[in-house]
Amino acid sequence: MTNLYALTGRELAALIREQRTLPDPALKGPIFQEARRLRGEWYGDKVYMRGLIEFTSFCSQDCFYCGLRRGNRSAVRYRLETDQILHCCRTGYALGFRTFVLQGGEDAFFDTHTLCALIDAVKSRWPDCALTLSVGERPKADYNAFHNAGADRFLLRHESADPLHFARLHPASQTLESRKRCLYELREIGYQVGAGFMVGSPFQTAEHLASDLVFLRELSPQMVGIGPFIPHKYTPFAGCPAGSLDLTLLMLALTRLLLPAVLLPSTTALGSIHLEGRELGLRAGANVVMPNLSPPEVRESYSLYNGKFSMGAEAAEGIALLCDRIRRAGYTADFSRGDWAGCAQPPPSPVE
Ligand code: 5AD
């Protein structure tokens, strides 16, 4: 197996181009085998469960791909009250979840003080739980304040590590430079950090995907979120094709090879483009799933893309179903905090 660590961006692009011409639906090839071996070496057969709470659908950004973009006048906007959020956590805790992910658009209503109070409310009630934030770009002072209030982890996808490609996905007010700065600040503050990108976003080439891998190698985040792009009808990319299952699985596996201890979700987007998407993601090296704990009545409104699964096995009520599907795929659902294993060098106990 080639050592991906030694490959240049150009070589990674060639590898991606070569591999995408050899679809491997049974994931039997050496890249997927190695991805599974590494994931087993670090995490055994565990799949970490995270309870996702989509707490605001307001967003001041205007990303061309996202249904929550400011420019989408048809979007239904909601904001959960603190009590509603705590209720989601209480339900999640009773179901066994020990990580809560508070995700939302960039919503100025949740200023530093308000968000710190919310973090404190959750962490003081459930100190044994990890709290992950996913609230976009903020000044470093805010990131510091959230961390001091008790937030443990932060998800902020970089979306594309190629500045020109990034600029085709976002208005000029958003830059890759600023996104990267945020990621480095988060890391410096001491968060477990998650970056990530969509596969098959408009204008994306193998070179862009290679840049994503090179950037991940450099940042070395603890978590990486990767899912296929899926068009949303009220965005400028409405007519663009969705990203492919095969290429998404390949990028998951390559990410596992580059960052063996990474916490890698098999995303909702992957589960939304293929009935077995979630399971295939796990077989490609993913080891996290994030069922939705948001109140059922608001789920439709958190519409990043059309056809997003939010019920059944994607949702907290379907937890038994999801655990069963994970078991049938050969893995074990694990509800513990599931912190990053990489601080414990070398890998725990080799499985094979
Ligand atoms: N298709 C797939 N993923 C999307 N996201 C936003 N819009 C879409 C879409 N149309 C992803 C982005 C963002 C995350 C919250 O959801 O990568 O970071």
C-alpha cells in the first residue's frame, strides 16, 4: 500500500483520478482494506454515536450550495429556545448519548454571551458529556469564550482547500484564508477540531480533492466531515448533479489512510443518496454517526439540501433501528464520549 503521507498533491490527484475509474462497489480493493484495518487498529469495531441538535436555521452567510443561505427567501427559519435545546439533550441522555453536537447557521442572535450561557446550561447539567459546536466563523475571542464555557470540540468544514474553487462556492465576502485562520485558532485554543468538504460540489476536480487531502494532512484535525454535494432547489446550484457515492467512499478511505486516528462520520448526506450509504461509509473507514435529536417538527426546516433523511434510522426515535443496522454491517454502536484516540500513541491494541 502506497504511503499517502509521502505523496505530493499532484500524485494524490493522479491516484484519485485512477481510482475513480475503477469503481469498487464491494469495497474489496487495497485502499478500502487498509482503511478498515487502520480504523480497527485505533477504534476496534466501535461506531461512536453523536446526538445532533440543529438549533437555528437562521444564517447570515450566502454559500451558493446551501439551502439555509441568507438569499433563500423560501427557507423556513426557526430558533430553538434554551428549554427546547435542554429537552433535546435530556432525551438524548436518556437514550444513552454522551456527545451533543450543537449545529446551526451563522446566527447573530446567538452572540457570545447567549451561546456561552447555553453551553454552560448543557455542561452544568451533563458534565459527563462532550459538547461539540458547529456555528461557523467567529472571532477568536468568541472561540475562546465558548471553550472556557465548556465546549470541547468544534466542527468547521473548510469546504474546499483550493482558493479559486472556494471562491466559486461562496460569495466574495467569504474567503478560504479566513476559514483556515479559524481552524488554526480553534486548534490552538485546544478544541478537538473537525474540518471537511463536500464531494462532487460544482466545479470540483481531482486536483481540488487532492488539495483537500494535502490541507487535512497539514492541519491534522481530530475529525473530518465528508459527504456528497446534493443540490437544493432554492440555491444557485439547483441544477447541478449530486456527488457520487463511489467517489465519496474513496475520499473517506483516503482520509482514514492519511489520518489513521481520525473521527470520521458516515454522514447523513451519504445516507441520503443511497439506501445503504451509511453502512458503506462505515466499510470505507468511517467510525461515527450523528443521529438527529432536533425536535421532529423543525427537522424539515433545517434543509441544507433536498431529500435529506431526518426520520427513521437517521433520527433519535429510530435509534434501535440504527444500532441494528450498524450491528448488521459488522460494527458496534458505542454511546460513550468517544474522544479522539490519537493522543494515546501508539495505537491501542492492534486487532489483527
Ligand atoms: N449538499 C451537501 N452538503 C451540504 N452542506 C451544505 N449544503 C450542502 C449541500 N447542498 C454541508 C456543508 C456544511 C455542512 C453543515 O453541510 O459542507 O459545512
